[in-house]
Amino acid sequence: MFAKAFRVKSNTAIKGSDRRKLRADVTTAFPTLGTDQVSELVPGKEDLNIVKLYAHKGDAVTVYVSGGNPILFELEKNLYPTVYTLWSYPDLLPTFTTWPPVLEKLVGGADLMLPGLVMPPAGLPQIQKGDLCAISLVGNRAPVAIGVAAMSTAEMLTSGLKGRGFSVLHTYQDHLWRSGNKSSLPSIAPLALNSADVCEEKGAVQVDSTLRGDMRHMTLEGEEENGEVHQVCEEKSLSEASEDTSIGGLNQDSTDGKTLQEQMDELLQRCFLHALKCRVKKADLPLLTSTFLGSHMFSCCPEGRQVDIKKSSYKKLSKFLQQMQQEQIIQVKELSKGVESIVAVDWKHPRITSFVMPEPSPTSQTIQEGSREQPYHPPDIKPLYCVPASMTLLFQESGHKKGSFLEGSEVRSIIINYAKKNDLVDTDNKNLVKLDPVLCDCILEKNEQHTVMKLPWDSLLARCLEKLQPAYQVTFPGQGPVVKKGKICPIDITLAQRASNKKVTVVRNLEAYGLDPYSVAAILQQRCQASTTVTPSPGAKDSLQVQIQGNQVHHLSWLLLEEYQLPRKHIQGLEKAPKPGKKK
């Protein structure tokens, strides 16, 4: 749309009422943005201009400019973010990935055709026809374009990834981008390092395990002046493009002359020894070998590197563990048919006792800094009680009114003080409280009001708490507390049976605990060595669920309880973990 120069009709400062309306429209159009993020995007006091323009094809477009950069544009009453905005909020839209040479064609006005997509291991994002999506390049989460999907994800896969995928509206380096400060494309690290093997699936581009080969037949449909359809066939050797690239965190041009296989062997043994020395305890034995790999070894891998047994000389986990058993470090047994477990560890073995935790490499520090990802810290969750209209008489003496939020200890203190102040403690039995008209109206049922005259302290307090409305307070590190009515929904883990008779593990309600479903899916994909997808959660507005192939409750339990340190009471479904010897 902005591939060619546009004509500006007007440029005016926004009015206060229009600013408030824009905030409301942004909240509606992009519900994943929090209140603070909307306030950042549409500031309350900073200069904000409305620019009305005509695109080169005659479309009337309204552009909102903040700090000299276009942040949003409106076309036919639909609101769209610019690349400047998406660089600040890279996960605002479902994102699809393409190859760097495609960008030039998109900037020239081409739509993105499906053969140009890169198929990630976790599969394509789940979208519907007409959904707004972002487009990024391999190895960088920073979006370079936005477009409207020409078909749903299911239709894309059914078509064999052929045909038009997205009608592109705006790109990095187009004339809308040029109207801003023309800042360069930032580098935003992927949420998780993907395997170097990007397999061809239903028309996706195929790259071999050493990233050598050609990138072929990326078809795009152009919007040139003569309206002709063009096809571009790029013959670019990825081995040239990846001279400075690391695969799985291992440099191809190692300074000590070691091959990729030798480096992977070293990484595998390092994570093995690290896991045994620092993470596995005697009480954990017997330990499934798959759990040892996914929950212990993978989590010991340095930042920026990735364990891939297929790239080692061992090729299989069983062969590697057999070698470690021959060295008498561990003992592995098949406790049930086809299922191996580590049953013994020699923690006094010289290789374990002499293992020293290595310092983080400069490369891993760079990746961690560039990823903009902060370590997860669980929120502080505090149960509260809200005063309903029926209880206001009881609490008004203590200065509280309808809608006030109180902790359990505050409620108990208020009830005790009320009883003592009004001489309601039974003089003959200090464990009983006489019920005055206020207490009768607040806590007794209608059929009890003429029969129940006294209550024990514990019964009185319990009844008061039951009559109050539940609420809770959530405080994330570095943020102010947020109070909400109702009870916080626990993270819900369920198992589902698919038509193919395969099990999948489904996780819901991660967002309530400050967890990004896409980040969790990426971690589980690596640790479980299984495909993961993120889809809208049925029956829950603006909530996502993560699906992992197989029964992966063991991995989830370790991730949520041990690494994220979430209280067990906020997680339901952990009992669904597979029993040793049972098929996942």
C-alpha cells in the first residue's frame, strides 16, 4: 500500500477526546495489550498528530504519529500497527517467517505467497482468513511487514502451501516507514533456538542439517504498474549466508579446530555431568531417561546453545547413556518393556566430583542481553475478601464500605473487635458470642434468625468469611499490586485423545501467572522433543492454550514447580503424569 509515495491531505494535533477514543480503539483492536502498554503507545501528554493522506492507489488513510514516527494507521475503520510499533511489541500479532531475500519484493509491493513461508518445527500459527498478521525474517523476531491472511492455517496446509498467503499492507523501508525517523530493523532474538533442520512439509522450503543448499522458488505476486504477475526464483547458497552463523549454539569455524560433532559431544557430556552434580538427587531415582534429558540435561545447557543428540557421534540418547554406564558413572535398567530408567548414580565418580561449573560465555551473555527476556519470577498471590452490600452494616464501624477489599486476618480482627466493643462475648462461656441484630442479618439464614442466639468464635468467623465475596491480589516483581474479584483460576493441565488415538497435553491459564504461552511452548518443544502448538483457549476470551504431543506432565511439573517456583496449589492436573513403564 505504501510502496510508492503518498499525498498528505492534512496534519493536525490530536484533540483530547480523539486521544481517548484512540486509546479505546487500540484496546479493542489489540486486546493482548495491557493498560500500561496502551498508555505507552498512545501517550497522555506527548505530542500526537493525525495525518490524513491518500495512498498511490487512491485509498484514504489516517495515520497517527507520535514522537515523529507513525505508530498506527487506519483504513476503512480498521486499525493497524506500523513496524515501529511492532518492534516495541513483537508478539502483538501472529507472526509468520520468511527468508531475507523476500523482503526486497515485499517492499516493492508484492504479496507474500505461501511457498515463501518457513515452516517452524512447532507448526504455523493458528489463524483464520482475514486475520491481521506480522511477517518476520529467519533468525529475527522483529516484524518487517504486516498483512491480511488470504486463508486460514488449515486451508494453507490443505493447499500444500501453495497460492497467495497474505495481502501485504505495510513494510519496513516503504514510504510510511520513511515518513518516520527511518531507524534500522532491530535484532530481536527468537524465543527459542530452533533445530537447524527445517524440513520441507507440504511445500515449505527445505534446508539440510548443515544449512547448506539453495533456497528455491519463493513465489510472490507483484503489484507493478502493468499489473503483471511475477515469479522470483532465488538461487542463494545458505552455506555462504551462514558463515558467521552458529548452529545450535556451536560455531562452525571453531577456534580449536573441533568439528561440529566433537563440539556437540562435549556439550552433551557437560550437560550430563552438570545435571548429575547439581540437579538430580538420590530421592529422584529411578529416573526415566527421557525425563533426565528433558527436565535436567536441557535445563543445564548454557544460554545460546542447544543440545541436539542427532548431531553428536552417539546419535541416540540410549547409546550415550550406555557409554556413561560403561564408564561406571550411572546404571541404566529397563524397568518395564521399552522404558529405560537411571537406577543408580556414582556421585563419587571422579568425573562428577571434578566437574566445575563453567563461566557463561560472552556469546551466551550477548544472546541473553539481546533477547530482551527477563528471568521469570512467580507473582505473589494473596487471597482477599470483598465486602458485599449485605455485610456493610457489620464493617462500617471499622471504616469499611461496600466493595472494600480485606485480608482474612483483617476480617477476623474486625469481627473480634466488633463483638468486644458491643459486649457480645458470653460472660458465662468466653468461647461463645451473642448475636445482635446486625450479626443475625449478616450471617444467619432466614430460618435460623429466631432459633440461633449464640455461636462459637470459629463458627462465627467461618460464616463471616463465607458470606464475603472472594477476591485476590496479584503482585508481579517490579510492578504494583493488582486486585481482582473472584478466585484466580489455576494453571490447568489436561490430557486429550486425538482421532489418531494419540495423546496430547493441554495447558491453560498461563497468562494469569505472567507466563507467555509461546515461550512455554518453545521450551517444552525442546525439552520434550515433541511438536507444540499455541491456540485460542475454548470458552475463554483472549486466552491461549499450549498443546504438546504425548503425555508431557512430568516435564510440565518440573518446569512449573522447580524452575518457575509456582506453588503447587495453583496448578491442577499434575496427577496425570504417566506412571513409570506406561506408554505416553
